[in-house]
Amino acid sequence: MVTHSFVCDSCIVLVQDTSTKGVHSCPKCGGEMRWDLNICIHGNYKTPIHSDSLAIHPDQRAWHEKTFPNIRLDDECRPIFDNFTNHEAYLKATGFGKETQRVKSLGKEVVKTSIT
């Protein structure tokens, strides 16, 4: 079952719930809580991420371990990320960057008219 994270902006309390329907009230101050999508996107490091796209050649393993001692490599020379901060720092240090997702335009709305 999927859990959703809700946060109270006034007292910074985090609550997880299986439902997104209705207003969620803060258990501490009683204020209205908002659905925290940032945690859903950036907080998903419960299991380590093995990056296929950032894999290196086995000959570069010694250099990688010397340059990035806190980023482990698996048997296939893929970097393993345990948290968002290390992942972002690694991308920045290596010159890689995440491209923003392209959103398709909805196009033009066609209005139907009746011809008499």
C-alpha cells in the first residue's frame, strides 16, 4: 500500500497516511497539513540506488575510489547512492546534470460549432 507524506508548515511535523483525500490536521498544533511531494521525489533512498547511467569502466575503479571515497561501487562498477545529497554532489563533481523533464504542450483547443 502506498503511503503519502503530509507536513505542517507552522510546526514542521511530518505525518504519513495511505489516503490523500480530505484535510489532514496536524496532531501537534491542529493546523492544516499539505501533501509533501518533495519527500516523495527526493526521499526515496530506502534502498540504495545503483546508477546504470553513471557506470564506469573497471580500469577507472581505483581512480574513482580515490577521488570519491564516500561513493561505493558495486560489482558492475555502478556507483551506489544512499542519499540525495551525495547523489547531487556526485553529479555536480563529475559534470553531469539532471535535465528538467520536458512537458508536452496540450495543443490548441478546437471549438465545435454547428453549421446550419
